[in-house]
Amino acid sequence: MGWEVALFMMAASFLIQMALAPKQQVQPPTAMEDIEFPQAEEGTPQCVVFGDCWCSDWTVIALGNYRTTPIKKSV
């Protein structure tokens, strides 16, 4: 009779946990306007790197070819 009680307690615990769990908030997808890239101000000296390099101080000078139309799922 011990395993029946344990099974009942496990099922009851699961149902209580599911009932009291916080509901997830649906967030809208991130748009390009929501992302804040650090950009250089006019007159700030910029380093030019050719090839692969690790640079600890970086600045976004240009953004390239980001998709602005939604992706459509075809069936």
C-alpha cells in the first residue's frame, strides 16, 4: 500500500505545481530598431583591421544586409 500513496502524492504534487506555476509572457520578436549598437561619433578615431583580429574596444561603423521582410513559411 506504500507505493499507491507515493504515486498519489506525486500526482497531486504535479497538479499543484502546474496550477501555481507562473504563466509565460508572450514577447514580440525583436526588431532592428530595438537593438542599440554602439556607434562612433563624428571625429572619433577609428582603427582599421584587415583580416582576423581580436579587438577589445569595438565600434559598429556599418550594418550590413539585414532582412527587413518577414520570413514566410510555405507548406
